Amino acid sequence: MYHFHRLLNINPEQKNSVFLFGPRATGKTTWIRDQVEVDFVAYGEKGLLAFEIKRSHTVTTKDLKGLKLFGSDYETADLYLLYGGDHAEYHDNIQVLPFTQTLFRLHEILAKETKT
């Protein structure tokens, strides 16, 4: 189970890092630091996960920028970029996964036992 209300206490020493909560009942939480953002963050008993979502069929260095910055602040986080392509790949410690395929197994990602 992931608890969004706990996100504000992840790293209080990170002064230039902010978690924003989306409109009520959407569950969307966005992380922003130095004008760079990550689309969605989940934190719970299984760890910290950050997601970036792109419609493009290809992945660029620019697409990875927010996740790389998030990973430098939260080294134990699992980082995911979901995109409009059709194959999985890795960019350093970022898992790049096809959006449509990942939706059907999102529950597996959220229920992970250890960092992949």
C-alpha cells in the first residue's frame, strides 16, 4: 500500500525539492526541483518509485532528465519512464517500459519485493 500523505517527510533536508499534490482524489503527486519535474511519485512499505510518462515512441536524453535528478536525490528509488514505444530498455538505472504493456502489470511493479 502506498501512502501519498507521507511524501512530504521523505527528505526534509532537501530544501529545493518540493512534492506537489494534484487535484483532490486524483492521487497524482509531482516532484519538482530546480524547474525539473517527475510526473508521479509513490512511497510506501516497498520503497520509493518515480514515474515519468511520455507519449513519444522514442526516448531522448531530455526525457530522462527529471528521473536522473530525482535518482540523484533519492538513490534507493526505482525509476520508470513509460513511453509510447513497444519495447523495454534500460538507461542507467531507469527502466524504460511501453506504457500500454506496463498498465496491465502496474500492480506487479507496485508490489515489488526488492529493487530491480
